[in-house]
Amino acid sequence: MNKLVNNQHTSALFLGDSIVKGVSLENGRYKVLESSYYNKFKDTVFSSTKNNGKFGLTSEKLLGSIGKLQESEPDIVFISIGANDCNYNWKEISEQPEGKHLPAIEKNKFEDNLCSIYDYFLKNNVSTISLNFPPLHAEKFFNFLSSKLSGDNILKWLGNISRIYYHHESYNNIFETVTRTYGIDLIDIRSRFLMDDNLEDLIGVDGMHPGAAGHDLIYKSITDHLLTRAIRQNSGRVA
């Protein structure tokens, strides 16, 4: 394929969770998609690209290892983090629906961690672009949990299934607010998912991880953003 060349950047580093890694649930097993948005990006944009996406990564874990990331010296970093921060220990909720349960990383701490991550990149003059969260499909997610745990007990604690979506959205809102406050480019993949008439086909059976069609949409969102950015940098001319 022809490379989509950017005048300023020739290497990239992707940071984040299992979605960044390219994980999707297929036939009851998680695996990395060959057609993940990262693999497409590497094939068509920058071949000198590294994927540091990790299953279960939280902002806390990313912050703890961020010093090592500078060794790869990328021209640009793409980051998406927070979807695991808002997750709960659903097994404990299933077993103790009357108890008090907190997300993996509470909202105030998530905000602080994200600020520290951005501070690090700004201090080290690393060009950064952020991707917000793909939407969580609450019904699919609940059904996925119920296939392994007590759906009745989880629903008893939740009150209603839609609470899953709004809780996830609240963390995305924090991510967007902090990103914009720091003046960092934000690729709004969430809106593109929600505006698509085939949303059901974009998100996998677990309600969390995009399938192949979802990854294709993310890839197109990234390349559209880079093209628009390149045009602006060239004062309205495509060079």
C-alpha cells in the first residue's frame, strides 16, 4: 500500500489498553486481530511504529512505567487510557451484591494520573495525540458478565443496566476534559461509533472490544485526523 507520509513524523508509539493492542473476542477467546487499527496504521502510515498496548492496563500502571517509554524515542505518541480504570471487580460484585464496590481507579485519581502522564510528555517535548473511548455496549457487556457470573446479583447492585454505560462515559468525559485542557489533539472516535448506523456490528460480543469493523473505523479516524492536521500545517495546501 502507499504510505500516508506526514512531513514532521516518521515513527510512532501507541500506548493504552487491550483495544490499543488490537484484542477482540472471537469464538469465545480473546485474540489480537490481524486487521487491528494498529496493524493497518503500521502498514500504511509509519512502518517504524511500536505498539505498547497491554491487556488490563490502567493509568496507574502506565504512569509507573512511563519513564521506560522514552527509550523508543518516538516522534509521536498515540494514547488511549482509562477504560480499565473504570472497571469493577465483577466477580466480587456477583458474590457480594450488598457490599460497597469501587472501580479499579477512582475518578479523582484517574484525572490526577492522566495529568501526570501529559505533564511527562510535555516536559519531554513528545508530540501527543489522544483517542477517546469507544462506547461500551451496556446490554452486550451485561450479557457477557451474566454468562460467567450471577446476572441477578450484578443487576441487584447496579440497579439498572444503563448505569454501566453512564459510568464508562463519565471516565471518557474526564479523559476528554483533561486532554482539551492540555491542548492535546483529540481524535473523537467515540462520536464516530455512536453516529454509525451499524453500531451493533462495530462492538464485539463482550460489549467492550471493537471487532474488525470497529478497528477499521478507528483506523480511518486516525488517518483522517492526520490528513487534516497535515493540511493545516501546510497553510491549506496539500504538499
